[in-house]
Amino acid sequence: MIDGPAVEAALAGLGERDVVREWAERFSVLADPSRLTLLVCIHYAREICVSDLAVAAGMTDTAVSQALRLLRAHGLVTARRTGRIVRYRLADATVHELIHHVRPHPDH
């Protein structure tokens, strides 16, 4: 070891390796352009149903539903039912902040 304090700082910053693995999984989910498109659309709509999300993203309802299942499984979106309509919103604050770096608000 050349620089012990640097190694100690790196290990302290790394923390639990399970958390790093979890984030690697999340990043793999975010790496898909269709899923990232859906997350950006949900972010700006704040809350949106599948059919409207499909229109905004230029995807089929079926493709959107499949992607939303995966996004829900990873805790990135949450659903709220009002009668027969299910609306989706972001569930992860870190992803919300990340989207600001990917697509800043139009008024900025």
C-alpha cells in the first residue's frame, strides 16, 4: 500500500458493498433508453396514467406497462389507483435529482 489514508478514505466512502450492488442494479434499469424516457416523462408530468405515458413516450401501452412493472419492482415508481385509472409517479428521490441532470427543467 502506498497511501494508507487514501485507501482508508476510499473504503470509508465505499461503505457497504451491498449498497453498491443495489445501485449498480438500479443503474442497469436506468440504462435502458425506453425506461429512462418513461422516468423523465413521469418526472415532468408528476403523475400520469399508462395510456397518457405511452403517448408522451411514443410507445405502446403494453411496452409501457412492462417497463413500469420493472420500474416498480426496483422501487423507482409507485402507483395510485383512482377508480379504474392507475397513475404513476416517481418513488425515488435520488432518481428525481438524477433526472434534473439528464433533463433540466425547461425554464432553466
